[in-house]
Amino acid sequence: MDRKTLLKNIGQKLNDIRSSLKLDGFQMADRIGAYRTSYRHYEIGDTAPQLTCLYRLAHTDNISLDWLIADRGPKFYKEQETPIQPLPVPEPPKETETLPAVAYERDVKDLLEYMEKDPLLRHELLLTFYKYKKSQEQIEQ
């Protein structure tokens, strides 16, 4: 198979994935960490997706890269190797009540374990933290 045909096949599969997720091009590009124009070029088969985009497809949406690139096997992985369960959301403390330090230590420990399993989680948390920090600085000014 030549490069042009391979890129067209990958582009059609990306379009199929996006359609099955009921996302538009902007949302899909954001989901895999690509610029909208780059993602459009991936879908029409002009360029190959970046490795980081492929990584996110595999880890976020459980898409088999064998299926996407080599046209082998099922579209989705049967099971994730290390399934990541969502963290339970604790109830916020009442105004007069504070959480014991032990609860914070347990939450931080759990968060660090999840961040080791999924580097993208670390990136997302840091991004959210810096946005929050910046908004708080603007409020204080």
C-alpha cells in the first residue's frame, strides 16, 4: 500500500471515530490535542496524525492503533491494560468544618498514583491549576 492510500484510509477511520463519538472537527481536534486545521488534514488524508494524537486516541477512546494504521483486529481494545477508575468526588466541607490532614494526604496519594499511570492526566491537572491560579490573581488585583 502506498503512502497516499494509507493516509486516506487513516483519514476515513478518523472520520468514522469522530462520527461515532458525535463530535465536530473542533471538538475532535481538541480531544486529541491537535490544531483544527491539522486535524482536518488528517481526516482528508493529506498528512499523518502526530504520535501524541495517536497516543490520545488509544488511551482516551480505547482505539486500537493496529486497526487504525494496519487495518488489523478490532476497532477498540478489548480491555484497557490498566483501567483507570474515576476518583470519588468528596463532599465539600461545611463552613465550620475542615477536613483532617489524613484525608488530604490520601487524596494526594491517590492523585499521584493516577498521574503516574496516565501522563496526560498530569498535564490536564497542571493546565487547570495554572488557569485557576491566573484567575485568582486577576480577582485579587
